[in-house]
Amino acid sequence: MAGIIRSLAASRNVTILLSKQTVDLTTLRYASANRVKRIKKPEITDRDANQAKSEAMRAEIEEQRVLYEGKRFESVAQSLSAKGYLRATKPYTPPENAAALVVKLAKENGINDPKQQFSGKEQKFAFLSACENSFSHRVPNSMLHELHTIEDAVVFYQTPVDTRLPLDAIQSMDLPENLHIQHEYVRFHPETDTMFGGKSAFPKSSTVVTGLKYKQKYRGHEAKKSWP
């Protein structure tokens, strides 16, 4: 009861003070437990330091590009040599004097420095056309942008292209004595394999030939299945 009386008295004293003095409500601040924290402004970084860092990164990228430029064409030539059978190209066996012949054709087209880049598209077209007529082997469209100098053309015309499948290429290799590969495999057909009356060890297994090339070479057979 005493606490209520004291609170009423305090409120009356405040009312009396407010009535005697004008109070600016805009200056009043209300206490709150959840005060809004000030937003921390982002720090302004050093512009010169950022530009220097960017220049260093660009210089490193340029250095890596120069290193890659030297190995660029060799890797493409190795890929063409190793996976030539996957490309729509004709087989090619380079002659022994391929490098000398390329340099000779370059001099005939006014190019004396093997490391000098082509002066224009016309010069590059005339030189590559002469190489195609001489070697009977043209540069694919996907590799035209890779040839910048005569040295690139020498590497290209010294790279053999083997369009054979790996299984066919093995026939000309010297295999170990304990390794034997049967290139012409045998496929069962009841009309030709009559040793056991046209019966197979797997009577419910069909021999399906799906390739257009091998349909002319091997006959397919669909086994009759009983139920169940």
C-alpha cells in the first residue's frame, strides 16, 4: 500500500513540473533494451595497392599464356596422331623430307623466316594451298587457327595420321608370345553351324548384330524362347 502511495505522489510531482515548464518532445529519448547498433561503414581500401595487385595478376597470367603457347600446337599434333581414327580425315604418312619441302614452299611464297608469322590471310591461304597440293593432305578447319608460322606447318606435316581402329592396328604389331588376339571372331548361326544339329550351348541366347557395317559380314540369329 505504501508503494502505491509513493508512486502516485511521484506521478503528481511530474505532472506539476510538466505543467509549469514547456517540454520539447523531440528531445526526449526513450530507453530500450534493444538499442539499434550503428552500421559500420566499410573501410575504403587503397586504390593504388589494388591496381598494383591487379597488374601482378595480369603479368602472371600473361607469363602462363606464353609458356602454354609453345606447347599448344605440339599437344594438338599428339592428339591428332593418337586419336586420328576418331576424326573424319584420311590416313597420312609424312615423307622423309617433309620439313625441307615445307620450307621450300614457304620460300616460294615469299616467307624466309620460319618463326615469322604470316603477314595476312592471303599469304597464309596461298602457302597452305601449296602444301595441300604437294602433300595431298590438307589442314582441317578446326586447326587453321593453330597455324601461325612455318614451324607450326612443319610440325603438322611431320605428324602421321592413322585412321585404323586400335584392334586393326594391333595386327601389324609384334605381340608377346603369351598373348593371342582373335581378330575374326566366330558367331553362332544354326544354318551354318551344323556340327550338333544347329544347336547352341546357349539355346535361349540370341546373336544380335546392330552395326550396319558388320551386318554384311555376320548374320544375326534370334533364338526361340519358350514360356515359361
